[in-house]
Amino acid sequence: MKIRMEHIVFIVILISAITANELTKYLSNEELYDYLRDVNDNYQNISHLYSIGTTTLGEELWVLMLTLAPSHESTVPNVKIVGNIHGNEPVGRELILHLIRVLLYGYVINDEEVIHLLRTTKIHFLPSANPDGFSKAVEGECNIGPGRKNANNVDLNRDFLPIFSMDDKEFHRQREIETTAIVQWMSEIHFVLSVSIHSGSLVVVYPYDEATPGDNTNGESLTDDNDIFKHLAQTYASGTKGAIYESCPESRTFENGVINGASWYSARGTMMDYNYYYHGCMELTVEVSCCKYPHPVKLMDIIDNHIPALVSVIREAHQGIKGVITCEGDRGISYIQVLGRNLTIQSTPEGEYWRILLPGRYFLQVESGSCTTEVLSVEIPRRKHDEYPSPIIMNINLRKPYEMINDDETELETMDNNDEDELNVTVKDTSYQISESAESGAHFNNTRETFSPRAESSLSSAALQYHYYSAAIPILLCSILIIRI
Ligand SMILES: [Zn+2]
């Protein structure tokens, strides 16, 4: 499906002109809630307003979700946009509110891109993760001022579980109520992609923030998905119409407007690291203005530049594969890992999974219930510039071990469904097939590795290493083999 980003840019300019007078001030916490409630009241068919908890001072942490996807539809990806986790960086609040306006306007005028985005995505907006801090912050204060931390004087963006340096004390330490609310939110909703909006610089930051253990050099601390993170960061940066490439006074310059968190400065317990390491959610930290709390007259320029960038990165939730994993037809929490990447994606209780992947061929290890763990391969096709990402849909039905072998029963179908390539795969006890989608040239290999089912429900890292070497080496080096362990 070809949809041009010019649609969004046009709507942003139009809405900015209409609402310019409204942006003479930042909304207070109460006004922010009133705005979200009005949206929810007036657009009930596409919005859902909910609170994920309260702050130290009792403010509600409101989230507005927008979608046009039918409630019963499976595998619709959830994306979240979080603002104002540092209370003295409120540009994100206004940016999020304006993005909501843009999407609502696009919906009202039936804009093709907006309708498609909302039809295929659930977008959750948390405009302020730290309203207590915001109420103490000072407008016009561009540098460190009051309100960065919460009411208990804790920096919420250092309050999440660390990823490398963890001991019992740190693990069991009481987290702030705002942090706990976000953690609980993430455990209830399976987010695929996230953006956290900050101010005080101009750059897009990708994981990890926490330095690699033993590295005191401010070197890069990279995930195995660094190719994807760099793609997401550069997608955002190039969507800002050049704004992110400018440099702030007395600040270093960032090549192409992006940087790895630890190589900028190492930080422990950040929300971005927590998202990816513990939930597999790919979060970017975006710094959208040199001044932390600029005068509101500056807001419109920032909004004009960053809303198209936000939309372009939200679309990337559809890049890669998704589907439903079942065990003998039964749905349940399942696990999928791209071999060679130390991240295991856990599905929803309904077996739904999402995995952002760039074009290329990948080997996927899939585990569900007491069924036999399988290794499959998939090829993600290239897409044309400016083409809306369209995921490969791969529904996988695993089988229990020791069943009768019957090659003839192996099923492998390709279907085209609304621009998405759908592969329904039933993996039986021995098989190898290749099929090709006529629409996009997508390839699917069913290359199997049979493992003994294990009692535990999740994959330990040691087990993953074992599976990786026992599966990937024969597959990669010896072409197609069927091995039983
Ligand atoms: Zn910040």
C-alpha cells in the first residue's frame, strides 16, 4: 500500500494554523485531563481514555488510546508515546496533544494515511508521566530547573530495573508509584514500539543507556537489534525535516541526529532500557528542543517538525512479522526468538506475537506449551521508499512430540490479505517446504529442528545459547538438515 507522508505534513500545517491561538500556553494538569476527556466524549468510536495509576501526589496518569481497529481483531500492534517523564521537559505533553488533534482531524476528513494508521494500529498516548514534577517546573527555564524529578525527588527515568548491574537489593528496591504504574501498564499491554519524548537537546537516542559491564570509556552499549534501532532512529530523524540535525548551543553534535545512549552518557535504570530488555518493546528516547521548557511561542515550530517524524516511526510497528502461535491449536503464552539475537519475545496469552525485522532472512525459534520447539525461517521482503510497512503474517501451529509422522499432512499456505502476506504454517514431525507469495515475493522456509520439550515455560539464556548453536550451525553451514535430539 502506497501512502505518502505529505498527507500528514499537510494536516499538521492545517491544524497548526487552526490551533495556533490555543498554543499560547501549556495546558495545566487539570486542563490536560479535560482535553483528553473531551476527546474521549466526542470521538467514542475511536478513543479510549484510561488511567494507569496515580502519582505520589494523587494525580491520575491518563492514557488516551486511538484506534479504528475492530476490538475483536487479533494481532493489531500496540504502540505508546510517552511525554514529560521529566517534569521540567513538557514539550512532549504538547506534542502528544497536537498529534492527537492531527489524527482526529485526519479521521474527520477521511485522510487515507490517518485512516490506515488507525485502522491497523492501537496508539496509546501518555502525555505526562510526571505531572507532579511538571507542576513545580518553571516556564522559560531552558536548563536544569525544578520539577525534573517526582514529588519524592526521584528521577523516574533512573528508577526502572537496571539491565546489567543488578543485585538482590536493587532488584527488590521499592520503585516509585509512577514507575510501578508504567511497569504494570507494560505487563498488561504488549507494546511493540514506543517513543519517550524529552527536551534539552536535539537527538534521537537508541538503547542501551546503561554501559556494557566493564566499559568505562563511554563506548557504545548495543543491543543485538542495533540494525533495527538505528533504522527506527534514522526514520524519526529524517522525518523532522532537518530540525533534529541542528545543534544546540554548547552541545556536542550528533552524526545524522542519532546516538546510542551509553555513548552519549551512561545512565542506569532508564525506561528505554527497561522497555527493550524486559519486554522486547523497542523504545526510542527523542530530545525535541534545545530548551527544556521553552516559551510556548516556540512550540509550533517544534510541533510542525516532529509530528511527521512521530507518525513515520509509529508506522514501523508494521515492519517485520506477526501472527499467532498455537500448540496443537491451543492458544497460550508462547515464545519466539530470532536466532543470533539474544531477545526472546513473549506472546500475549492468546498467542499473538509481533517482531520488528528489517528486510532479510531470519531463523526463528518458536516454543509453545508442551509442543515441540521448532526453528523456522522467514524472509522479510524489501519495501519501496515511502511505502507503508506491511508485516508478514505468520501463524504457527506447533505439534506435540511422538506423533505419527505423515509428511502428506504438512500444510503450508500463502494468502494475501489486505496488502499483508499471511502464512499459515502447521509444523508436523518432519517436513521441509518452500513457498513463495505471488504478491510480494516473500519467501518462507519451513526448516525444522526438533528439540525435547522442557518443563519450564520460558527459555533461559543458557538454553537459548544451546538452541542457537545446535540449530543455527547445521542450518547455516550444512544447508537443509533435519536433526532430532
Ligand atoms: Zn529528559
